[in-house]
Amino acid sequence: MITSVSLKNFKCFKGETVIPTRKINLYTGINGRGKSTAIQPLLLMRQSIEKYAATRIIHFNGSCVELGSFRDVRNISVSQRESIEIGFTDPKLQLAIKYILRRVEEDDMIAEISEIHICDNTTQNSESDVIYELNKASEDYTPMNMNRFRNIKVLRLSNLTPYDATENIPSHFFFNKIHYISAHRMGPQDVYVKTSYSTFPNVGTRGEFTANILEKMKNEVVPKAMRLRTQVSETVLDQTNAWMNNIFTGGKIDITSLEANSMLMTFDTYKPNNTGFGYSYVLPIIVSGLIAKEGDILIVENPEAHLHPSAQSGIAYFLSVTAQRGVQVFIESHSENVLNGLRIAVKDKIIPPEDANIIYFDRDNDKVVKHEIHVDIDGKLDKWPRCFFDQNDIDLERICDLKS
């Protein structure tokens, strides 16, 4: 599990900013304050290794995000000679890793990894850092000062991750194990085209492979921690229906093959176009949570889209259950109901307070300010920053003033 993401010279983050992460992370804030940016380093790594697993190139535009050019991504206040830095920590690996990205003169739409800093978390000695410099003669990285790196004998780069040849380090710190569901999801479709999916099953960034995943994995067993206590079986399809019914108080999904390359998905015998966007927008989230493996990462943007407030709270509750069984969850949301769904999950002991992470992003002049908000065992928050879900109170006060 990643326990922090660090950014420097990356979009709105000029000075080095370390963002703590836990099992479930809710990022919120006024538009344009950095909450999306805080998640994008993970997405950049995923879409870059999709092109080539051992790449030294970071692609700013791909399957997950479209960020433009190096000039667009680098903070506008820094010199053109400055690099971009993104980093991650994982205590199970006892490693912190930082990528130094430099501009490629021939192609401004990509960046090259010029250095990788790997630090042993078991020591506070800064001299235990190791810098990997790219060996231009081969597609590999040459270690320097290896004898100063404690507790690790041999390191090589695999899928942009450190890997120990002695297998003392688990190999779960992989960026290709990221499920990502963007805010721009595919709406209802009358017919879904059958497609093959990669060795890492996922519903696609827009949910475009959801029907295919359901059809191919419908009989697989869902982990016990994710099963609702109902009379239905433990399969992916039946548990998908159970959770959809729990969130929407009704609804059953059926998938029928029509031809060799197409299939029909219905909700309560109705075609998706006749049931509205809510079902289609939630379904990829439910399926992703059920098929994700322990150690995977699930990123969901605006889970509240097209949902009634009760369903918004319900999907947050579902994501809390997903996080507690070992899938690290990142949520970007503007919904107070999503916030409250997470608070209820803590109060109901679905997830302990120390595993919930709420960060409110704001600005102080040109500097990003992150407020870390903690939930106690009763679901109460330890602080309520200015503009943090206070618009309802402001509007009600205004309405009362108008009436008086």
C-alpha cells in the first residue's frame, strides 16, 4: 500500500509537497485547487507502462489522462531548466521511490526519467539514498553507491518498480495494478460489443469494458469480505446484483449474448437507455471493487455523478468495504453525501479511523494548502475548514434572512 505521494514542480504544486495516503482516501476541495493533480502521478505511471513495461518515458497523454505538454505539466513559476519530481512510499517494501522527470527536446509531449532516487525507509540516514542513472547503451538503470543501501542485495528495474532478485521484497508495488474510473464514464448502451481484455482485468477508464468483464467473470468467487449477507451466491454477477440492489433498493442485471461479437445488458428487464444514467455510472465502480485483488489500487472520480443522495452515501460505504479488504481506494468528490457515507463506515466499524484519509485542498495566494481531516470512532471530524462543505449552511442562513 502506498503511504504517501510527493510532488514538486508538478502543475500547481511548486515546492515539494507530501500527501499522506491510507487505505481509503477522499480528496475534495474547490475546483482548481489540486485534488485531481494529487492523483495524476499514479495515472501517469500506469498509462506510461501500458505502452512499454520497462519504459523510461512518461507519457503525459494516454488512456487515463490528457495533460498536454511538458510545459503544461511543469509549474509555471519555475525555470524551464527545472525538472518535475514525483515520488511514492510503501512501508511493506520499506522503500521510498522518487522519479526525476526532464524535458525531451525532440518531443514536448513526453518526459524522460533521468534519475530514480530509492531510499531505504528502515534508516533515517539520508546517505542511504541510491541514485539510478539511465545507461544509454542499454534499456536498464545502473546503480551507484549500492554498498550504501542497507538490507537490499540486488536491485533492478521492472515495470518502473524496484524488485529484489532475492525475493525479499514483495512485487506488489506495481503501477499496472491500478483500476481507474474517470468522471467521464460511458452512458447507457443498448448493445455492448464483445472485446478481449488485458492480463489485468479492469472495466476501462470510462467503464467501457464493464459488460465484458461481467460476462467473462460472472461465475468467479467474490472475496468473503466483499459479500453482502443475502441469500444470493458468492459469484461476481450475483454479488454485483446484491450491491446494486443495496444502493438503489432494487435492480437486477442480466447479460445475454446476441451474436458472436455483441451482448445485451438489462436492468430489471429494461434496456439501460430506459433506466437512466445512475445505474450505468455506478455499475463500473461496483464491478471494479468486486474483481480487484488485494494490493490493487482503485481510483474513482466523482462517484456521486447522476446519483440520488442516498445512493451517493451507499457507494461511499461500498468503497469503504473495498478498502478494508486490502484494495487501496482513492476518491475525488464534491459530494457531502460521499463524505458522510465514509464517516458512517467508520462509525459502523467497517473501516477503522486510522485507515480513513480526508484531504481538503485549498489555496493561499499561489500556494496549495492541504487540510488533513481526521475521523474519530463516532464518525465525527476533528476540523471543518472554511468552504469545506459549508454551502448548505450558508444557503440556509440566507433563506432564513430572506424570510425574515
